[in-house]
Amino acid sequence: MKIPAEKIKNLAKEIGFSDCGITNILVEQEVKKFYKNWIENNFNAEMKFLENEFEKRFEPKLVFPKAKSVIVFIINYYYKDYSSEEYKISKYAQGSDYHSVVKDRLRQFSEILKQEYLDFESYEFCDTAPVFEKYFASQAGLGFIGKNRCLISPKFGSWVFIGGIFCNAEIETDSKLDIYCGDCDICIKSCPTGALSSKGLDADKCISYHTIENKNEVPENIRKKITNQLFGCDICQDSCPYNKNPIQTSCVEFLPQEKVYNLDFEELANISNKEFSRLFKNTSLLRAGRKKIIINFENINYNRNK
Ligand code: SF4
Ligand code: SF4
């Protein structure tokens, strides 16, 4: 079955994706080697799930045996940062949790195609499967992977979520963009903990990792570098020249929610975990959890009062 690329791209626009590109299912050996080294260097810290299903990340047919093409989508999420200078919430987390928002749109996309192409079969992913999404996005011409390890779209900067579909259709592929970071190393220099290098992002040195994923105590050398990062860290993105003139999102689900950017810490300290889950349902804050956010708050105040 063949589907015209133009049809795919028009449908992506109608559904509300910011951009869409198509690529094949082959993954370059160099990419696999880079990832293998990254894991061997323990740059994934305690995120052991990144070591699982290693081969699947580089072989889409192990995830979806009928895969012939990869359709990749980005949605721009940038909106004015409402979190206070004292307690910063990473911009991606101020609206609704992107996993469900993007996945809903991907499913909608596939359902519409299935109505016209009865044999169309697909597998949707958005940070929900062992898939190297940034790689496929760059192969599909949606941007390039910057030294801050984010996908950078020339139009939307790195303020984008990526979603994709493996499908059994043959579709004309897009070309890679011919833009890179070049000599720029602003993000590497701006990172307060030295987490970025040519070997990739060392999660064990990254404030974002330590304020969200790390379930243990934050090491002292990292903790003392935390100034106002309550959930995540945007420094290496804020400093990137491609992010200087961001385009505001038109996706209402990503508009900042006051309960997230203006957290009531007294309330947080007094509610149960169950109540926290109810209050912050459908937001990324659940990933860290109530206790972690309280600890992050205490760490910021500890440094401030020293
Ligand atoms: S998120 Fe923050 S700590 Fe992590 S690499 Fe970027 S600037 Fe460094
Ligand atoms: S700051 Fe410079 S080096 Fe870093 S991602 Fe942006 S363009 Fe690339």
C-alpha cells in the first residue's frame, strides 16, 4: 500500500501537529554505537529502563513487525513561562502531560487513515516505547539533535514534543536538514553542573534528572548548584540561539496551569499522596511525586539560606 506524503502532511496539519516528516525504518550503526557508549559510561544514571530492550531501539521491526515507514510529528509547546523566578517549573511541564495529549492525536491520525486505507496498520509512540524518537525526527527533516541533546526545529526551537507512528505503508521520505550546532557551544558552557559533553548528557550530573527521576538523595555537588529548579531545568534550552524567538503554542492543552506554576507548598506538605495524585492528574508533576517536590523545595531553600 502506498500513501502520498502530501496526504499525510495535510492530515497532520488538520489534527494540529506543528510539523510532520517521513523517514524509513533504518537506523545508522553510528547512532547505535553512540547510545551503547552512553550506556556503558553510565550516563543514564539510575534510569535502568533506558538499558532495557536495547536492540528494539534500533530495529523498529522488533517493536512493530510490519513497519515500513516512520511518520514523525512535532508539536510546539512553548508558552510564556509563568513559574516564579524563585521556584522554576520546566516549561514542558506547566501544561497537561504531553504523553496523553500527543498519543491521542496520533491515534486520531491513524484512525482517519484507516478509514480510507483499510489495510493500514500502525504503532503509535510518544516516549512510551523503546524508540529513538529524536533520531527519527531528525532523519525526517524536522530538525537536528543539538549539543544539548534536544531536537531543534529551525522554526520552533527545542520547545517541541515528538510523537511518531511505525506503519505498514510505503510513503515518500523526507531529507535530513543540513543545519547543525556548528561551532556554537553555548549550552555546554551554560550548564551549571557540566552535564553536557561530546559524549552526550550525563544524567547523573543533570539537575533535571535529579529533580524528577532520582529517587535517592541528590549528591551534594549537584544539590549546591540548584538555585531555583523545582522541577526540571531549562537552562541549556533557554540559552540556545534557536530558542530566542519562540512561537507560542496553539495547543490549549499545553497552556500553563496555575495549580502547577504557582504551587502551594503549605498545601503540598499537608495533603496525602492520593490527594496529590488527584489534584495533579494529567500533569507531569506526577512523575516526580509529592515527596520529591517537597524535597526539591527544601533543597532550594537550603541553598538560599546558606
Ligand atoms: S537540563 Fe540543566 S543541568 Fe541538565 S544539562 Fe541542561 S543545563 Fe545542564
Ligand atoms: S546552544 Fe548552540 S550548541 Fe547548544 S544546542 Fe543550541 S545551537 Fe547547539
